[in-house]
Amino acid sequence: MTPLPGRPAGALLALFWLAAAVDLGSLLCGAELGHQIAKPLLMPLLAGYALTRGAPRPLTAALLLGWGGDVFLLSDADGAFLAGMASFAAGHVCYLALFGRRRTSPILGALYAAALVGTVVLLWSDLPADLCVPVAGYSLLLTAMAYRSSSLGPVAGLGGALFLLSDTLIATGVAEWPQLPVPDFWVMLTYIAAQYLLTAGALRAMYGERRTTV
């Protein structure tokens, strides 16, 4: 896909960072309305930026499925958590399709596998019974995505690792483990950074520096 001129891309990226600042600031200040407004804007803006830079379809799909997960997780309705998890899981499948068969480090894979097993074992007894199996299955897919993201280089690899960290923070909250102060802030900070780094790393790896500058 041919990238559009830099001005639309720059505007969309600036709006993404503005929405991120509003969202994170709202969480720090306890302004729930600001969070409710800003959070659903994040992934559409990032996806729009990626499209102007010539993003492949799996990347755009992953970001928009992340938007679906964001919206579901804003709700307290029954089943919203599982629906959000399913949307993010579909996004991870898209990321895995994006990474293709590029090579990754077996040593890094072993480290991620150990982290997966350790986290699931530790969380299992503290999770609600109806979430144990879904969380374990989602964790396997998420860890695979985080590991495979390193195939696109260190920027995308860091994004994958931060995505894993963000969702692990959510899982520890569901398990009612002790949390950092303002836990939602840390979840969103790592999540926003993860999605941006995955996007920037993917564009840079596939198209070069010109597709990630505005």
C-alpha cells in the first residue's frame, strides 16, 4: 500500500498521543468520564495512522480488534470481560499472521514459556472458577504473540513484551492480588506503549524508516 503524504499521518499520530495523555491523566486524577471518552479513540487513531503509513491488513485488523476489546472492557455488563478477551485474542491471531514464519530466538521462547507456566500456575487458584480455562487459553495465545513479535526486531519485541505485562496486570487484578497504586493507569500505560511499539516496529521492519516517520 502506498503511504499518504506526511501531514495526515502526523495529525493522526498527534491525536493518538493527545488521546493517550487525556486517558492516562484521567486515570491519575480519577476522572472516569475522561477515561470513558479517550480510551475508545486510541486504537482507531493508531489504526488510521498505520493505514496512512501503508500498514498491511493484519496489523490494521489487530489494532481494530484491540479497539473492540477496549470498548468491551469499559462495560460492567455480564460477559463483557470474556467478550473483550475474545476480541483481543482475535487481534493476537492477526499479529501472529503478520509475523509469519520469521525466525525468533529459541532461548527467548524458552523464557516466555517458563513465564507462561509460572504465571498460570500462580494465578490459577485465585481466579474465578469460570475464568481459569479462558484465561489460561488466552495467556497461551498472548505469550505466543509476545514471543513472535521479536521476529520483527527489538521495537516490536518490546511492544509484545509490554502487551504481556499489561494483560498480566489485569489478570492479577481479577485474581485480587495486591496492586500498584492506581492500577488502571499502569495497565493502560503499558498497553498504549505496547500497541504503538508493535505498530512502529512492524512498519519499520516491513517498509523501512520512511514509513514510520511523518
